[in-house]
Amino acid sequence: MISEEFTIAQTAVKIISSQNFTQTINIHNDHGSKVYLGGSNVSSTNGFHLDNDTNTIVEIPSDNELYAISATGSGNVHILRPS
């Protein structure tokens, strides 16, 4: 397994790169406020919101990427994914 930490602010950050297989990703929001997940066009209005101090598991289809953004402030998101 690989664990990573990303700093999330008001610009979309790629947290999962495209692979040629489905990826199961564990995500923990340690930002201090909601973060929003989605494609490269993610925003606080169209993204899947993840409340602070919560976890979720997301399946990323092959040949897709996952981005995160925040509406306010800067903080961290942690992921755990297969190597």
C-alpha cells in the first residue's frame, strides 16, 4: 500500500493519476473544512463533498483521475492506495 498526503486549497489538485485498471482509494479529509472531489473541472459547486475529519472509499475507473479542491483555506487530505 502507498500512503500520501496532499495540500488542498482553492485550486484543483490531482490526488490520483490515471491507471489502466480500477483503483480503490481510501481518502481521509484532515483539511479543517469540507473538500470537494471530482474530475479536473471540480469546484465547490459541482464536486462530491467530503466533510472534515471523515473518511470515504472511492473506486476510480480505469483511465480516470481524481482531483480535490477546497472552498476556503488550506489543509491536508490523506490517501491510501494499492501500490
